[in-house]
Amino acid sequence: MRTLAAVAAILCALSGCARAATPATTPRDAPADSGSSLTGTEWQLVEMTVGGLTTQVPPSIDAVLRFDGAGSYSARACNYMGGSAEIDDDSLVLGLGSMTEMGCMDLRADIDAVLGAVTGESVRWAIAGEELTLAAPGGTTLTYRVRETIYPDAAAQEVLSGERAGYQYRLAVENSDGNLGLNVHYRAAPGRPWGRQRIGAPYSGGRALDPLIEAPIAEEFLIGGFVTADTVRVTHRAGEGAPAVDVALHPSGDPSWKVAAGFVAEHSAGSRIVGYDVAGEVTAEWG
């Protein structure tokens, strides 16, 4: 397996560490009879061939490639990378604009290295049904299939999801080895990279609704947080004197907590959120 230093070396050698990003062009999409669209689709890597050796990529790796239809791409295996995408009828060139620097010692690092190695090269692309093939000079081939869900963290328990004024979003609960968390992913259009906010459930003795998800989506805010299981109502006031708006309650998968979440038109540091039990006693406060 390649180390992060080796990945960086490959990227620098092929694309130039200080090279300006490749100018973006308007991409063309797949022919009408080819099946899935190249742009606006979440493509998951399932197989790669390098130097005559073919490696199957398990779903747990979740290596994703996407094109936004506006001249850019983004990808993730170990690290997040993205840049310009020049797309013609049957070829494309990926430009390296940015890349995170997380260290991985498994197959994800190899995928980063391979994708980095084809950056700046003219790569042949073809779609057959729900399968995308990228064939680079030298025999390197990457095979992707349409991902079963557009949302990251496929195993997370969904609370809310959908589209709002063109934005896509999902709020979900994740539970990793007993560590309960709430995360929201959102983006302005299909094919764009996902933005993310995440909070953990309050520790024993901690204050419910603190911390809080506060995600600006279109011209509204998606708010979300954990409240104790005895909470039966949660209200949100945008500011002093503003009317109270009910916030829906959702199961968290943990008997100790519920999730209070929903969209509000206005939200700021001056807003106030309060949870109540069946007797009207306060169970949670924010602001």
C-alpha cells in the first residue's frame, strides 16, 4: 500500500504542485441511449485495473466520483479531492484544484494514488447502463457504478431528507460503537460536493439541544438536536417577541434521546428553542 507521502509525490509529479487549475469548459453529457448521466450522478468505484492487476473495491470503501455539470468534479476515497473537469463526447481531463491530507494505510490510499495519477491525463469515458468506465493511457481502468443512494454514510438512520429550492439535504443519526451523533449533509445541486455539520449527543449531565445543527439551506435553516426521551414538544422562536413555531420530534434509535429537527424561516444567536415534557416542565433549552 502506498503511504500519503507517495500519493502526494504522484500527484505533484503528474499535475505540478503549483500548477494553476485547468480552465473549466461546459461538459457534455452521455448520449440519450447510454443509460445514466455522467453529470449529477453519484458514481461508486467497484473495480480498478493498474499495471495489469485488477482489484475489486468493496462497498465499505465507498469511493465516490461526481461531476456537477458546470465544469467541476469532486471525489473521495481516503481524501477529498476536486478541481476542474474538461469533458468531451468520449474523453475528459480532470484538473487537481484541492485535496485534503488525511493519512490512510489501506486500499483507500491506493485509490487516491490511482485517481491522482490520471489527473491531467486525457481519459476515455463510456457509460453502459449504470456503469461508468474511465480508461487512462497505460492501461489503467477505473470502473464505477451508480451508487445506491446519493447521500453519504449509507448506514446512518435517516431523520429528514429531500430537496428544497434546488438544494438536496439529509439529516441522519449515526451510532458508532455507542457514540450517538447527528449529522446533516447538504448541497446546492446534484453533482456538487456535500457540505456537512455533525454534533454528538450530550454527555451524561450535559444540556440537551447543546450543541445544535444549524444548517443554512436555500433561504431557510435546518435545525436539529438531541432532547431527552421525556420531551413531548419543542418550540422555536426566531427572536424576542417572535411567535413560537413547533419543531417536530423524531426517534433517534436510542431510548434515552429523541431528535428535534425541522426547517425554520429565521434563526440566529438570538433565537430560542425550548423543550417540554407532558407536564409542561422544561426539558431542554437553547439560546
